[in-house]
Amino acid sequence: MSDRTLLSTKPIPSRDRLIFALDVPTPEEALALVDRLGDSVTFYKLGMQLFMTEGYFGLVEALQKRGKKIFVDLKFFDVPETVKNAVANLSQRGVECCTVHGSEAILRGAVEAKGAMKLLAVTVLTSLDRGDLDDLGFQCDVEELVYSRAKRAFAIGCDGVISSGLEASRLRSGLGEKLIIITPGIRPVENRPVDDQKRTVTLSEAFLCGADHVVVGRPIRQAADPRLKAEEYQSEIAALFAGVPA
Ligand code: C5P
């Protein structure tokens, strides 16, 4: 699985390589956690749970005022024109990146409208395993499916993909250094489900397989001291990338 020589050498500030999934019920709880995390987290992923509250874009602005980077993870999927218009509106918000998935036409619509915002294609959710894919009617190998979706998305003009660490090395070696790879499903043990995430890797393994960023939610949020846990991850990342220009 892993080719441990694939550390991405893009000039990314080391602390921005950790993206924290801000999966909490309300904007108030979100901001309290952001303030508790302080400097230990510079990059936040805002997903569907907070989008279903009134304060999603107020929270985006509050985070931007604190100098934080934002990843809008709403996994856009609709007819191409609707996705294009949603992406066009979002591109005015000053966020770093967002997620989209679907057919070539959907991705093309999103690419046309993205402006300076980075567009990341969802490949295969890290919570899906072989059995889930059978259930959804996909007979092909998971790695093949991730690779072919990533290759298509990159060719169309997406900046990168969301991929499990288990497939990241194949993507990095096959699609090159320019592709942005963001890896969720970070857990203390590799490829062993402890919750709904099934195709998991450790934080170091994700980077050694070529990820540019990792997305971490519960391992930080549910830690006794989230800030300490985030700082532990930051130290691990700083050690891995020591000597790589930021
Ligand atoms: O809590 P946990 O570390 O599992 O959080 C992972 C985050 O990454 C969640 O917000 C989830 O929605 C998101 N995500 C994922 N797999 C993808 C895309 C996004 O787990 N393929």
C-alpha cells in the first residue's frame, strides 16, 4: 500500500497541513472550540452539520477574522448548472476550497465557476469498504475506482481530491506532485475500523503516502485536551516535513 518516499514537497506551511473537521452542533459551540484550540489549528473544515444551522456563513467570517483558513465540505452534487451556480456563489466568500462529486459534466460546471477557490473531488468516502461498494453496485476494485475518479477529476481541472491514505500513494505516483491530496479517516491504527471510518491510516502514514493535508475530527474533538492533541499532531507533522520548504 504505502510507498514511504512520497512526502509531498509542495510549499505548504506545516501547520496548515492539519485540517480540523469542525463537526459540532451549533456555531456557538464551534467558536468556543476554535478559541479553545487557539494557534494549534489554522485550517478548519466546515461540513453539513453546521450548514444546517443559521450561522454557517457568520461562522466562516468569524474564522476568517481570526486568520483561519476554511474548507467548505458540502460535497456538491446536482445537475451541472446548479453545481456551477452554487460554486460561483461560494467562490465569492474567500474560502480556500470546497468539495464536489459526480459526473464529468458536474465537475466541469464546478471547474468553470471556481475562480481562485480550490476544487476538490470526492473519490470514495473513507467510511465505505468493499461490502458497501458491492451494496452500491460497484464491482471494481476500490483502489481502481479511486484512481479513475481522481484521474478524471484532475484532467477536467479540479485542483485535487479527497482520498483515503490507503490509495494516496497510487494517486501521487500516478498523477504527479501537482495534485492536491487531502486525506480524512485518520485514526491511531491503520485500516481497522473503530467507528464509521473504515479505510483508515495513521497521520504519519497519510503523509508518507503523499497526502498534502489530513482532515482530523473526532481524534482531536473527543480528546481529553483537544488543544494538546492538536499540538501533538502539529509536532508530528513538523518532524515529518522538517527540511521541506514551506
Ligand atoms: O471525525 P473524523 O476524523 O472521522 O472526521 C472526518 C471528517 O472528514 C468528517 O467531517 C467527514 O465528513 C469528512 N470526510 C470524510 N471522508 C471523505 C470526505 C470527508 O471522512 N471522503
